[in-house]
Amino acid sequence: MSQDKVKIVLQEEDIPRFWYNVQADMPNPAGPPLNPATRQPAGPEDLSAIFPMDLIMQEVSTDRWIEIPQEVWEIYRLWRPTPVYRARRLEKALDTPARIYYKYEGVSPAGSHKPNTAIAQAYYNKKAGIKRLTTETGAGQWGSALALACNFFGLECRVYMVRVSYQQKPYRRSFMEVYGAEVIPSPSNATESGRRILAENPDSLGSLGIAISEAIEEAASRGDTNYSLGSVLNHVVLHQTVIGLEAKKQLESMDAYPDVVIGCCGGGSNFSGLAFPFIPDKLAGRQVELIAVEPTACPTLTRGTFTYDFGDTAQLTPLLNMYTLGHDFMPPGIHAGGLRYHGDSPLLSRLVHDGYITARACNQTEVFAAAVLFARQEGILPAPESAHAIKVAVDEALACKESGAARAILFGLSGHGHFDLAAYDNYLAGQLADVPYSEEELARSLAALP
């Protein structure tokens, strides 16, 4: 293959037939989820009220490869394989010897990486006889993906959308409704947990933890309804590994291998989907640096505590072994709504704790500056979440300029920013402020750890 390509494109037959399960290779397994009442490992009976058995079994599997069902693979063909780009114009603008590649997931119908797991989850729920799915969404990418997936499989969909994002991004709601979903701003009066939050704070901006509580409460109360999660859990991370598996094959076709892999990180599914397929290489001695990037306003990996905590505000979930800011954490209303979750994937958290993955935090003004630089060079408007990866990729490329090292940098461009123009308006008008999380607020949210 020519070495001067800009787009590295695979064929449909190159779409992975198996998901990669990092649990098979982790030197130290992640701690199991715990029943909050007994503090004993949660069993299938603790999860079956809201998840189908196929997903529960994927949650605990240590098989290295798990086959992608044919029905899911056929839908993947609508947009996969996704392209890898060589960011030649960005390299030139930075005057760096680094080679910068990015894996672009914004070509999916929902505009992000989220359908990789939404399609799989809708399939397994349909197979189990479920009629309805509930979920939460922050910035709207996950709600958009599940609305799309439920439409494909004939399922009803109710989305609890974090109120601040519901207000900031009205066209995300419109997108979900086009595919038949019902979208409710959270906290809401539709659930007991939502009503309780509103009674305490009628002006609550909401959080992913609150929206998760509402979605789980509804799912647990109806036999025809299950809950679907867009990040954090093992089976969600598993489904996203199609990203990294494709990227490895694409770089191999260019006789390239990354020295550093970078992705934005909220709950961990996007970063893990790109980075986890490189873990076996790292364990075998390959020198590859894996960097998860989060906002300073929600510094879960960089300032959180590695312990057991609830995945939601109302304490309805099992206890998860993860980095957490505390389930009572109330994030500032930053525009990277998909990165405002208080916890992180237990698998990712364990690998960060054990030193295989590093984490960095960035302020939103510098993130938007990197996003605008990227858009003006590469032509793609990135989602604010994805722009966190761009910021650190630029930092790494400038470090190469200083040192003269021609490192290969791969980052995940997890989605486009076409629904985020209000945020860009604020940035371009100089109205965007940094809101780092204070020590006082951090201590307050960590005080409620179980």
C-alpha cells in the first residue's frame, strides 16, 4: 500500500468477527461487582432484573474472543469499517516529525462510536423477549445510538437525558425522537429517585448518576423492560473493541505501529475500545503508551479514589470496583457532557491502578482550542469529548518537535461535533470558562463513599 495515503480504508469483509475480551489477559482481574446489601459478589440473579442473560455472561467471561452475532455484524456493515486518517495537514501545521493517525468513529449513523454496543445490546434484549429499553444519556451520543438500535430491532426506547445537556443540545433530542425514542430531561418527576432530587434541588442540572438511577428504577419495575448502559460495564467495553481491532489492521497495512494511543475518557468505553486490543502487545513487552484523557471538571482517574462505589446516585446499582469521585458527585455544566460521569470502567480502572494505562486531565478552553485547530486543518468538526484526545495528541506531537523524535501517535476521534455548535459559539465568543473541580467539592463527594 502507498505510504502517502491520507485515508486507510478496510473492506466490509475486514470487519472483526469477534470482540476482544481483555479479561482473558489482565495480570490482575478487576474486582467483581458486589451486592450492596450483602457485600458479596453479585450473581446473575442480582443482574437479571435489568439485563438479558447473554450480556450477564459476557460481563463475567474470561474467554479471549467472543463471536459477534451475524445479525449484529450485518448492521455493522452500514458504517464499518471506519477509516483511519493520517493527519498530514495537522502534522504540517504543528511542524512536527511525529506521524499522527486518528480512528474516526463519527461516520456511524449516530455520529459516534456508541452504536458499536447499542446494536449488540438491542439484539441480545430482543433475543431475550424484551419489549422496551430504558437508558440515560449525557451529551446525547449514547441516547442517539440506542434510539437507532431499538428502531432496528423493533423495541421501545425511553431516554433520561441529563438536564443541562437536554437544554444545551435540543437537536440531540430531535435526533432521538426521529428514531422513535421518548426523551425525558433528568432529574424528572417520572421516577421516585428523580422526584427526590427535585425536592432537594428544583434547579438541578442533573448528572449521569441521577439519570442512571431513573432509568434503572423504571426498568426494574417492569417485566417487559430492561436497562441499557452506554459505558463502564465489561460487556459494553467488549463491544467497543472493534475500534482497536480495525485500527491495528489498518496501521499494519501501512507498516506502522503506534508509540502512543490516546482517547478521551468518561466512563471508558471509547478509550478502552481503541486501547484494549493493544494490551496483549504491551504485556508481551511492546513499547506502547496508552493515555486516557478526561476533563479537569470531572477528574475521575487523575484525582478520584480506587475503591468500591455505586454506579448511580440513588444507590440502585451493584457496588463497582473503580476509580470514583463519589456517587453524589455533581459535575459542573461543561460542554463535554459525555465525560461527566463520576466513575470509570472497572477493567480500565484496574489497568490504570496497575500502571498499564496513564491518565491526564485537561481544561475545556485548551480542549476547544485544539478542536478548532484540528477542524481548520483536517476539516472535521470534533465532538467536545473527542477533542480531549486531540489536545493530548497535539501535546505529544509538539513534544516530538522539541525532541526531534518521529513517534507514531494514534488517537480516537470518537464522534463529530455537529450537534455541539452552541459550545463552539461560546468558545469563539470568549464565553467559555474553565471549571476545575475544587478540593473542597472533591472531599465532599468522596465523603459519601460506601
